[in-house]
Amino acid sequence: MQTHVLALEHLVAGYAVPRQPARRVVGPVDLTLRAGELACLLGPNGAGKSTLLRTLAGMQAPVEGAVRLRGDDVHTLAPRDLARQLSVVLTERVTAGLLTVYELVALGRHPYTDWTGRLRDDDHAVVERALRSVGADTLAHRLVAELSDGERQKCMVARALAQEPSVMILDEITAFLDLPRRVEVTRTLARLAHEHACAILLSTHDLELALHTADTLWVLHEGRILAGPPEVLVLDGTFEQAFTADGLEFDRHRGAFRSRHRGHGQVTVHGDGLEARWTCSAMERLGYELAPDADRSVTVMVTASGTAWQLGGRFGSAQYTSLEAVLSAIRRGRDTDGAAGLAAPGLTAARSSPSAPPGACPTG
């Protein structure tokens, strides 16, 4: 049974303004974070994510309410006691001088050492375990200054893990990583939460990655936090409410964001497989809305020599042997008074493949 380790009790996060009432940014909020759970905090820039995280970590006082860590107010805990239960990793690049990775991660044991700072055998065991947990044990003797951004962030997570905390708070630590490294770090955090029974709260802008990785989402919208399992927040419309903007909308069926069609009309795509799936994507990118029984159609067919595309309806009647040629033809037709009269180079004999429902977008 999961246990609540962090509780937000009627919390209002904000900051002081000289000679004025405190600025209220987030709240009031009543939420809990459970052991073994990865929660992702999502919200647009300026919504107050960093202000909230600093308040949860005890780095700034709340405007109202309290943050309780296993029942204790984080803002009244002694620093050493707080550091044994809660660790923080921020976005800022850490300047570690000539420290090795092992020495950096070993700093996570500082709350447990005496005044000499000497590590005991069990401290070394924790450091080694933390490095292994994030897949950074082979980096132990490298200088931190020599690491890539992805390697550095893994080591910062290992340092936080070496504190053996009940709660880890991470503020946009994947912001400067490429996509594969963002996926790797986020999946590592999910695994650490589950294996170490640690509650992890990650602030991120990777909405789709969070949707497919997190156990729960905290969606910050207009000062409120809408929380729940990712699938529930998709089904109840929370994602559309919080993130839909001009020219962008959330597609519940795909669990992804897409550009709104730009008024070029509707198109029906017939076919299945990857080619049909990406033909759908291309049509939407060109500004068409996918719909059944539209007056324009694209049929993706399997031929003896490969794949062919058949245009129909108001697109005219033409067949092409590459998607690139299809897109060029549609653009030409649209630029010269609609889509009629498209040229038809590369005609081939073809047989239709079993198709997905007209207008549907196949998944693969």
C-alpha cells in the first residue's frame, strides 16, 4: 500500500513584494505525493512551477498553508534532518571544479557524516549503489567538467539519490538535453521511484513524454493544480483546457499535440501501415482536416514494386510513387486555384491494401 510522504495542506505559494501584500502565484492547493510514485509537474512558462517547487523544498516560505514531509513541516525541520529526507536537483549547470563523478555523488552523504566529513564503508556502499542505479558507475573516475550534459544530469540524480531521501524534487533537469537523453533520464527516474519507494516530483515541459511515463500528473493552470493519472486527465479534457493555444490542440486519440488545420478543407486517407500513418500526418501539416467521406481523398496502395499513392475527388485523379511527389502536387494544385488538374507522373498498376477506416489515422 502506497504511503503519503509529502502533503500540501491548503498551500499558497508566492513571494513577498516590498510594501505590498504577498504575490500569490499558486494555490490554495491540497495534494499528496506517494512513496514509489513519479509525478510530473506540467504548466506553461510563467505559471509558477519553480516557485511551487522552491516552496515544497523548503527554500522559500509559503504565503499560506503548509508543506508536510512525513508529518513534519518542511519549513521548521533542521537543515540536516530535511536533507536526510528530501533532495533537490535544479536546472542550473553545476560548476564542480576538478571533482570526479564519485566525489560529486559522495556529497550526497554529507547529511550523514560527522564534522570531519569522512565517509564510512556504508557511505561508500550507498554512493556506489547510487551510481549503479542511474547507470553511471563507469563514469565514477571521470572529471565532472568532462561530462556531456546527459551524463552530468545522471550524476546529479545519483548525488540526490545518495542522500537516501523519501522525496526527490527536480526542476526541469532535462531542459537542455536532446530527445534520447530526455527519454533516458525520465525513464530512469520512473524506475528509481518504483525500485527505491521514493516519491519523485519532476517539473518538465516534455508533455508527451510525461504523459507516457509518469504515474501521476500535476497540471498547473491559472494558479490551480489539476492532478491525477495521465489517462484520466486526457479523458476529462484537462490537457485541452491547460495547453490548447492558437494553432495547437491536443489529440486525445493519439495522446499528442498537433497543429490545427488551417482552413484548407477536409481530406480522407484510405490505407494502413506506416505509409498511411505518415500520409495522415502530412495532410494535417498541410492544413487539411482528416474526415470520412471528404471531397478530397488520398489512397495509399501496395503495388508489385512498392507503395503508390492515388489522389481522388477534388484533388483530381492521379497516381504517384512517392509521398514527396504527392505533397508537391497538392501544393502546386492549391497554389494554382485549387487542386484540380494535377499532373500524374509515374503512373503504375496497383492493388489496394486492406485499409483503415476512411479518415482514420493508422497507428503503424
